Amino acid sequence: MIDIFWVIEQPLSSLFNYTCFFQRLVSHCKAGQVTAWLGAYGSSTPKPIKLFFTTGWGGKLRRTKPSAGLLPSLVQCVVTEEGFVQVNGRHSQLRTSSAYPGRFGTTVAVLARMQLMRIYTLEDANGPPLDSPGSWTIDLDPESECDDE
């Protein structure tokens, strides 16, 4: 079987990983999951993300929430005259938080390169040809035993 390595990033609040399709993909590929706080990679905001991966190194991207030195929350809560709580995003900070910090990108690139070097120097001679897609297929039929509807 050909090793296909992937990493999928989602905001911590995302519900995508609860869809039937995604759960079958993760189960079939035996994917791992970690939480990474981009503030630990140099972002000015905490910004937690979920990472799903089939790489041997995906778990090394895990970071805990930094305790200091970051901007406050990306949202602000205001109580209206009627007594309702209104939640607003801090637009300038939301815009800057959508970019990955350079340290995160560098970490992903270095870990991926290390894995590729290992594959092509140690295993290339014994593995299947890279143009053999027969083992790439997965039964992810959206109609099969799925109650997402």
C-alpha cells in the first residue's frame, strides 16, 4: 500500500470532524488528532486549531495554550440597553489571526521533509511504484450507513 500522508486543520470550534464522511475517513486511515495553539508558534492571538493527520510526525505539532504575552480574546461582549449580550468580533485581530505564523509553517515543512527523506532513502527500493493508485481507493460512499442527514 502506498503511504499517503495528510494533515487537515480545522478551527477548534469546527463541527466538520463530526460528519459521517470525515469520521469514516479518519477511522479508515487511522488518523491521529491533536490540538495546537498557534499562539505557541508566535501568533499574537491564542487561536486553537484541531489537526488530523496520517503522518508519523503530526503529534509533534501539538502545543498547549500559551499563558502570557498574547492579545486578549478575538471577541468582545457588550450588554445592550435591553439587557441582551451582543458578541462582536474584533475585526482587525480576526483578520491577522487567519494567517499561519511563520514558525508553524516552518515546523510543518521541516517535519514533512524529514519524513520524505526517510521514505525515499530507506524504503523506496522496497515499496510499490508511486504510480500504482490501486490501493488508494477508500469506500466513502455518502449513502452508506450514515445518519448525518
